[in-house]
Amino acid sequence: MSKSTRGFGFRRGSGTVTVIEQKVHRSSERNARFAFIITAIVVGLATMSIASDRMHPILAGLLAAPIATVTGGVVWVLVRIWPVLRILWWWFFEITAAIGLTYGWIALADATPAAVTFGILALLIGVPAAVPYLRRRVEALAWCLIVRHRLRVCFSQFIIANKSGSLPLILWARPTRVGERVWVYLRPGLSLARLQARLGEIAVACHATTCVVELASANKNAAYLRFDIKRREVLDADVKSSLPNLVPTGIPTQTAPGAVPTALDLPDVPADPNPIASAAKSATHPNGKKPTKAAPAEPVDDDPWD
């Protein structure tokens, strides 16, 4: 894409840094214009209808015109700056942390000597780095921020939502025992089935092992999804237990009630060296002789009503 069509952004040196894509910029401009017109018409007619009961219709129209214009202008501003608000939401935690650190450093430097300021800063950085539990918690929170941006990259690079280029709203993320869990609200053009077909690519983009996506709402809202980013397993480690030490030695073990036996405890039976002869012998009379004639068959009563 040429530099002249990169979108709404700011120049840095000889290049252009894109803040809002060109198609998103045009789409928000068109939607804002339609929203202004519709809002102004609806609010103007409603205001004029209500005010006409108290005053002359001409005066009611003069009163409704500025109210409709102001209301439509507010809606136009909200729709127009929505792409910017969405970007601010994506970077909300980073922006908040940067502002807090900057103003905190300035306030601390103004209130305390330099040595005390550096000592407090060393404690704030050194203690979480030295304590394993705190270090793991900081790393988990950092991965939550990283995964939110990696999912946004997935939606903007290889999971195209719609023609206008509007991306899903990535809400929030929290750490889990196996990785991170992220909640996402989809825009028109995406579905759960389409995302499930791209889970392998999403896992690669998030630097994870696997990825699972499913519905997140209890009322089965198809647009509200939950991503589970898994980068480690918690069930493959050996667990130390003291239960084997509680079992007394020298006592034969018994099968627990309800357990399925894997073998039958039966005495060994020697194999027959000549199975054919044994089968022929079992077909003869008990005294070892074959019967000379067959036993007479019992008469069959053909009439069931006798």
C-alpha cells in the first residue's frame, strides 16, 4: 500500500505511521454522517411533536431545530471518534501504567532526595525480581497484555472480519494456571466455527502451545467468546505423596470393592497332548464303546389344543 493511502496517521521522518487504516477511516466517516442525519430527524420530529402541544407549531419547529442539531452532533462525534476510542482501549493498561510511573516518579523526586528516590525504585524493581511468587505474578500479568495485542494482530493480519476492516473488541484478559484467558466480542463477519479452524495459527501468533475458543456467555451469545491460550501443562508433573508410607508392609493387597480385575486367579490346567483323540473319546459311550443305535425320539404332539 502506498504512503498516500496508508490511512489517518502522523508522519515520522520520511515515512508514515498508520494510526487508523484508510478503509476504517472512510467507514467511520460514512457511519457518522448517517448517524447525524437519522438522529437529527428523529429527535427533531419528537421534540416538535411534544412542543406543539404547548406552543405554536412554528415556535415548536424553531425549538426542535437546535435540539436536533446538538443531539445529532454529539452522536456524530461519538461515531466519528470510535476508532480512536477503540485504539485507546487496546492500549489503556499500558497508557495508564506509563502515566502512573511518570507522575509517580515526578512526585517522588520532588518530595524526597535523589538517593531515597533511587532506593525506593530499587525496592520496587528488585523485590518482585527476587521473590519467585511476585516474579511469576508480574510475568503472568505481562503475558496478559501481550496476548491482547497478539490477538489483535491475528484479527488484522489473517482473520479479516468484514469489508470495512472493523476488528473485534478485545475486552480483558486474566492469567490462568496454564496461560491466559481473553474475552472477545466479535463484529459481523466472524463466527465461532471460523475461528476454530484457525486455532493453530492463533497459537503460533500468541507464542503458545495450543489455543481453545468457546462461547463465554451463559445465554449463548454467539458474539461473546472466550479464548484460552495454553502455553504449559500442569498435569504432567510428578506429585510427591505420603500415602505409600501409610500402607503397612508384608500384608497382601486385596482388590478394592468395585475394581475391575485384570486377571482371574485360577489353578493351572495342563495342556492336553492329543486334543483330537480326547474329543473323539468324549463322543463315545461312558463305557468306552460307541452306541449301536440311536435313542428313539419322543413323540411330538401336533395338536396344541388337546
